[in-house]
Amino acid sequence: MSKPMRMFNPEMETMPHEQMRALQLERLKRMVAYCYERVPMYRTRMDEMGVKPADIRTLSDVSLLPFTVKDDVRDNYPYGLLAVPMKEIVRLHASSGTTGKPITAGYTRNDLNNWAEMVARLCVAGGASDEDIAQISFGYGLFTGALGLHYGLEKLGATVVPVSSGNTERQIMLMRDFGVTVLIATPAYAMYMAETAERMGLIHELKLKYGILGAEGSTEEMRAELERRWGGITVTENYGLTEIMGPGVAGDCIYKDGMHINEDYFWCEVVDPDTGKTLPDGEYGELVITNLVKEGQPMLRYRTHDITRIIDAPCACGRTSRRIEKIRGRSDDMLIVRGVNLFPSQVETALLGVKGIGPHYEIVLTRKNYMDKVQVKVELLDGSLLESYGALEELRREIQANIRRICQLDMEITLVSPNTLKRFEGKARRVTDLRNQ
Ligand code: ADP
Ligand code: ZN
């Protein structure tokens, strides 16, 4: 048998820091000049700020550049930020629109090749190789997830099964029949699929080894639960966004200690979301990404709204790249409840720390007499508990205490029958905020 792949591109993935910084600087300079020459919005902004491409002499000079925000992409819908003539664009994608009107991205042939390369790297980092059979259970279409993983996995030589999302029982049947070893899905859908496989009694007939999940966050607790439910697989996650490329910006290796950034393609900074000031590595803030190599629609200092921090410590896998920690949440997902900041992921952590309840939950916020109220609905694993008031109360109190400890808030807990809350085939939507209605 051939030796398993450890890295897809060892030269880039283990490049010494100094050499990588030199490469990044060279690419940054070229990219800033390219954007200035070809994209009117960048030229106007830089002129207004009195910055010229020649002012970029070090990587930290990136902070001289203007930020780009989601509204810039929307305002220039659909083609206003393209840096090449339409003839050179060979693919268009649009974001799934989790937070509003869709935004578009155009790719040249080189962009697509580079994209496949970065995705191939993170799939290998997550355990996949050319021996694997990978089922893509992301929805195919304008969403970048499915085609991004599709071409990355093909590039590395895995066998791709492009099922798309939905029709979950059929998905499980195909996994068994085709001997699928790698699952590509959102964490929420991967959980729903695991439940379905359990219910069909097929979970132990599957050959699944790796879940390479992404497009939304999940907590460590949810990852562990997924690994357990699927019978001891390794679950890694990866990160990306349409504006910048799609999946491929960063991905976990099997040590799961932060997502390795594809640093030869992206310059990542973390900034204070309020002041925009760049923060030192290790501090939490908003991730800001600059494309270092992209022809179609490159972004300079794109504000992702995703909250994380940069880890710059060696990793056991031998890759030298800086990593981003698990995303805590989008800054626009952060809820302020009675003056306390709350990320839905904190509720997830609190719930998954309690035995007897399932991994599905919903958060509903209401306001009465100027008082915010949070209701958390969560499923019982054993529905017969609903008959026993005492046991139910005890469980409710345990959940409440865990939530208070982790979120510093009191919430109302509603325990519901198994299999009654909504399941998701793509990104989960667990929060309903009715406070301003
Ligand atoms: P939309 O904004 O419509 O969801 P995208 O499909 O481009 O559009 O999604 C990109 C966003 O998805 C990221 O900005 C981030 O908020 C989220 N995301 C993607 N991967 C992850 C991940 N591994 N962890 C947390 N969030 C993620
Ligand atoms: Zn690693």
C-alpha cells in the first residue's frame, strides 16, 4: 500500500517563517498595485487617503490601506469589483445570504486552479488522501462550499461523490453502498445525517473515517459529539467565505488545534472591531483578510465580521503556518441580552455539557416590559422523561446552572420530545430574535 499523504504541498506548508513573510510581502505589493490599477473603488479610496501602492514596504504597512466591507461588495453588485474583463471570468458564485442580499464573486481560470490547491491542502490536513471516497453533502449551486470542496478533492485524487444536500436517507444509503470514507457537510447537517444513519440502523455498516466540515461554526463539544455519534471518526473544520474565495482560507489538521491559514494566498490580521486597529497575534478581534493571489475579484483588507484570534505557535503536524482559532461567532451574531454579550456558541457549549439532552436546540429572544427574555428549547434524549415531573425539573435546573455558569445569564429552559426541533441540511439557524417586533 502507498504511504498516506501527509501534506499536499510540503514546500508551501512547511516554509520557514522568514521565507513565507518575504513571499507574502512580494505578493502583497503586487496585489495592491494590481487593485489600484484595475479597480476604481480601490483607486478612489487610496487616493482619498493619500496612499500609493509604493507606500507598501512591509507587511505591517497593510494597515495603511482602506478596509473593504460587505456593503462595498453589495454596492458594486454584480460586476463592479472585477479586476479583469468579463471574458476572463470563468465562474460566478454568490454567498448564501445568511445576513442579507447576496454578494457575488467572479473567478478566472487561475483563481479556480489556486482555489482547488488550497482546498486540497486542507483536505489532506484533515486526513483525506487519494485513496478516499468523499461524499459532498453541501448544496451544489451558487454557494461556494460544494464546488470548492469538489475541485479540491478531485485535485488531490480522491473519488468525489457529488450528492448535494437533502434526501437524507438516500445519502446514508449511498454512503454505505459506495463505501464513503470522507463526509463533507456543515456540522448541523452532519449531525442530522448521523441521527438518520442511527435510525436506519446503518451507522455501523459505514466506512466513514473523516468528517471535513465547514461553512459554519460549531463548538468543541459539538465536534466531540459528532465524532462519537459517527462511531469514532475524526472531525476537522475549515473556514472560508465567498468574498475572499470560498472554503480554503484555513483548515484544521488532525491535531485540531486551530485552522492553518493558507498563508501564501492570504494575509490575515485581527483588528479591534470598534476602532479598526490591528491587534497583536493572540488577541481576540475581527478577522480581516487580504487576498495575496487572486485575479477575478481580489479583496484588500476585507472585514469578515468573524471573531477569532491568530495562533502563532508551532503545530504538532509540522506545518509552519499561523492558525486561526475556532471562530467564536460573527460579530453580527453576538446578542446583547440585558446588557450581557452572548454568542449562541456559548449556549451550545453549556447544553452539550449536560447528559440526557440532544445536540439540537433553538434560542428565542423576546422582550416584555423592557426586559429581555431568553428561551432555550432543547430535545430530551429519552421522551419518557416528560412523564416524570421530578426528573424533568432536576434536568432543567442542571441545564440552567450550566448556562448561568457559562453565559452569565438566566434563561428559560423548555425540554421537548426527541426529534421535534428543526433539522438543517445546510447552515443551521438556531436564533430567533423577536425583541424588536
Ligand atoms: P453567508 O455570509 O451568506 O453565510 P458564505 O457562504 O460566504 O456566506 O459564508 C461565509 C461565512 O460563513 C463566514 O464569514 C463565517 O461567518 C461562516 N463560516 C464559514 N466557515 C466557518 C467555520 N469553520 N467556522 C465558523 N464560521 C464559518
Ligand atoms: Zn497542524
